[in-house]
Amino acid sequence: MECSLSWYQSDFATPAAFRKKLLLLFTMLLLWVYIFYSCTALCLSVPSLGDAHGPGRQGPGAPEPEPEPKPKLLLRARQEVGERRPAREQPLASRSASRDLLQEDNSGGTEESPTAASGHPLKPFDPNPSGYGAKKLPQAIIIGVKKGGTRALLEFLRVHPDVRAVGAEPHFFDRHYDKGMEWYKDLMPKTLDGQITMEKTPSYFVTKEVAARIYAMSKDAKLIVVVRDPVTRAISDYTQTLSKKPDIPSFESLTFKNRTTGLIDTSWSAIQIGIYAKHLENWLQYFPMHQILFVSGERLISDPAGELGKVQDFLGLKRIITDKHFYFNKTKGFPCLKKPEGSSKPHCLGKTKGRTHPNIEPEVVQRLRDFYRPFNMKFYQMTGQNFGWD
């Protein structure tokens, strides 16, 4: 009995020893609770062990499909692009036929992205839907010209699985250069290895400072210029302005400084943009001719596959976009992309992409042709191409 009492007194009689053992027991309990909840959270983070009604489940008791590895998913996405010519998202609103075919609409100098009939932005097929890759500065830029067909070219190019482009015009090098390269880079879409990052801003070609700024970004940048008969381009330009400002003076009065003498007002931007040779001289101070591709706006309508073939070669891309991607819409008067699988309508440019030109006096048109002729001849010599505008 004395021995038992001694044991009791040595282990439990001291309050400090009792509290120490109790604290140890409580600590072990907390540790087990922490381990239990950690294991539970880990299990829930695994898709096949989480919510039975989450994505990929067919209902209670249904077998869970085995997920494909990410590389296989990316490969399948690219293969489907080649098989579904083109895997784009769907139709734009229809519009009436006009002479202003395939031309872009620069609202306030900034061209809006295409919109569907619902009025929501149209999102083309995304060859990188999972968002893998990294944002990069563009390796190729469509630098001009306004009302030449740059929107049509960009929309056609975006069919290619190796082209990733900004839909809206960034206007970085002419309006937002002070925001810096990181701001510009952040506007770009993510690209995978082998894909090209592109953007288009038609006003670049006629803005003097832009050539030096693009050269500072990348002296190896590839530049694309879509050109069009400068007379019809000027009328198209005026037509667009007229649609927004119906009270502007007539085309004829804006064309001449003095109607009697027939002196053309080259300070009017609609006229000035079409003096292509003058603008090209500025670009050739920084970029060699082999880094600049000139696309015919007229041939982009009559032979879109042919022009797209040249562009794909210029960009070092495989010729995936061919005549099988296009059909000519006689009602609209320009080519459209053939309807993708699962769509009942083709992919055409929106209703703002084409306005009926006003009737211009034939004498004014002829005087403009006479004015542009020497500049056109010089442009033909500089580029080594005859665009047939005379």
C-alpha cells in the first residue's frame, strides 16, 4: 500500500506534471485533425474524386472518362483546324451589295472588331483555346492602308492555326507609344511555339514616326501593306466619313483647293493616303523591300486564295488557307469564308463593311486619275509590281 501510494504521489500529485501530459494529449489531437482535413482537401482537388456532378460526369454511377494528356489535346486541336476548313466562329450580319467591297470601317480612326448579328463581338476559332503559351511582341504587322482591305486580310489569316492576332487595332506606334512596350505586349494573345503574333493598324503606313519605332522594336519585323486603287480608296474613305457626318461638304469641294484651276488638295487625308510612293520612301529608310509585302486589295476580292497564298509564303507558314476556304457571294459582291461544320451560314464581314458610294462627277474622277498616275508609276517601279490602276 505504501508502494502504490508513492507511485500515485510521484506521477499525479504534482499539478505541473498533470498539465504537461494534458497539453501533450491535446497537441496530438490537433495534429490528427490537421492531417485528416489536409487529406480531404487533396482528394477534392482531384477531378475524378471531387463532385460527382462536375464536368465530364454523365450522372451518378457513370464511369469517369480517362483524361487525355495535354500535348494530345493540343495536337488534336491543330489537326481539327486542318480538317474543318475553316474552324471559325460563325456568321456576321448580312449587308447589301456595294462597291465598297471587303473594306474595313474605322470608327473614329479605330476599326472595331467584327460583330455578329446579335451585336456581340465575333470570336474566331481559337487555335490555342486552353491559353497555353506566352505573350510576345508581334513578328508581323499589317501597317496599311485604310480602306484597302486590311480587315478582310486579317480575318482570312486568322483561319490559319499558326496565326494569332489582335482583333481590334492597337494604334500603339502612332497613338499610344508613350505607354511602353510592356503595355503593348500585354495586348497580344498568347502563342505556342511555331505560332506567329500579328496585329493590324492601317494608319501606321502614313504616320512618319512609326517606321523608326517598329524598327526599334524589331528590325526583322515583317510588314504587310494592302493597297487599292487610290481613287476608289479616296471615295471609299469619304463614304465612310459621310455615313458618320452627313453634313460634311461634297467630295468634289474637298478634292480641290481651287476647282477652276483643278489644283488637288493633298492636305486632305483621303487624297494624301493614296500617294503610296511618298509613304513607302519613309519605310525604306528602315526596312529592306524583302521585309515588306504588298497585297492587292482588288485581287483580295477576285482571287482571295491567291493573295493569301503569297501572304502565307511571306510569313513562312504552310499553305493551309486555299481556294477551298472561300466562295464568292454574288449578292454581297465579295468572297466569304465557307461555312464551318455545325453552322448554317458562311463567315462574311459585317454589315458596316460595305457602303454604296455616292455618284462622283466623272470629270473629278478623271482629274484624280491624272493626279495619281505619276505617283502610281513610281510605286510600281519601287515595288516591282503593276497593280493595274491605270
